[in-house]
Amino acid sequence: MASLSLHHTPTNPLILHRTPLNLRTQTHKPFSVRSQAAPVLSQDELKKLAADKAVESVKSGMILGLGTGSTAAFVVDKLGQLLSTGQLSNIIGIPTSKRTQEQAASLNIPLSTLDSHPHIDLAIDGADEVDPNLDLVKGRGGALLREKMVEAASSSFIVVADDSKLVSGLGGSGLAMPVEVVQFCWKYNLVRLQGLFKELGCEAKLRVDGSEKPYVTDNGNYIVDLYFQNPIKDGFGAGKEISALEGVVEHGLFLGMATSVIIAGKTGVEIMNK
């Protein structure tokens, strides 16, 4: 290779010079480019991304089911913001817990109940586990009964979560799958629940609060948490067996209910539809 140089003087015409270029003897410092890594988002930031995407489906005049939990709280915050700026109007929220009711009321979101509005346009809520069929485990926040009632009454149910909630099978995270039971003879039902799933290595524990007293739901019941060593093979079958036990109020298997799931992960937001 050679480099080209141009010389021009008042008395000489333009002259083209070729100067040999020795690549092996260059003394220039090497030039390198380092790629800048994309910022790593926290779990809360991922939840907020999913929540904001879900709220895009909300239209003025809708009756909305308001979920419970850390991800659902971002949804309620966004709805309050859009109402305050006039971007949404005439929204009525049906809360699924006392704490969601308190949050929504503090943001001036109009609220009602299933008694007054038995048909809900859209519910948005989080999930504790999401499997490939969009079946869910919910209720680690303790609101599974009211969540299931509201979301079953909704024409559409959008689930918002970060990618840590994805599992190959329900129960696969090794974390709690809640069952709400009456306080009367709760230990009797705990033993029976554990026995139902003995082959899955299930361990049943009574949920307690920060003071080690039994956790009491908004409905005055206890929660027995089931921990599985192996995923549940037949969710619908498991749900039927749990519900058949006297004293069981509701379980945290939400099967065939979600119409879409919005997952926020490192690569962005993904929408999974039925």
C-alpha cells in the first residue's frame, strides 16, 4: 500500500507524490473501541415497564379490576397519574384488597365493588409464576380469593410480571403456592393438603406475619403455603382436589384465566397471548 500527498507551489504545477507506507513499522498507538453495555434494570424497573405497557390497554369509561402486589401497585400508580392529567377519565376501579383500595383512594381513583359492577372490562394484576400455557400461581401477597373473584368477572385479564416469574411448570419456582383456609381446624387441613401432593415432595406451612402470629387475610382466614420440590403435572386436577377439601376457601392456581401476559426482561417487553 502507499499514501498519497499533494504539493502545490506558486511556480510549480500540482504534483502528485507517492510515499511508500510500511505497515509493519508504524508507531501509532492501537485504536480500540469498547462497546458500552446497556444499563441493567432492577426488578422494580422491569415491573414498572410491564405495568406501563399494560395500562396502554386502558380506555376512558372502563370498569377496571385492580390487582394486588408490588407489580400491580405500579399499575395503580400509573392510572392515578393518567387520571390526574386528564389522559383518562370516567374510570371505576374494583380493588382486590384493602391495601389496593387504600392506594387507589389516595390517588383519587373512583372505586366500587363487584356488587355494584358485576361485569368488569379489564383486570390487570401481577403473578408469582407464569407457565408456558399462561397458567398462573398467584396469592403470595395474601389476596388470592378477592383476586380470583374480580379476575373471573373480567372480560380480559392482563398479567404483568418480570421474567423471574417464568417457570416450566407451576410450583417449579420452589416458592409458596397459597391455599386460603378457614381458621377452624386449620392444622387438620394443612396435613390433608400436604398429603395430597406427597409424591411431589410437598411441604405445607401455615403462613405467619412478622410477629410470628398466623397471617390473617382480608376475609379473616388463614393461608397454608405449599412448597413443591417438583412442578405440578396436572394443574386442573390439583385445583379440583384442593377445592374438594372441606374448609378450603380458595387456592392460588389461576388456570385458563389470563388473556395475555406482559413480561419485562433484559431484552425488553414481551407480550404473550393465548
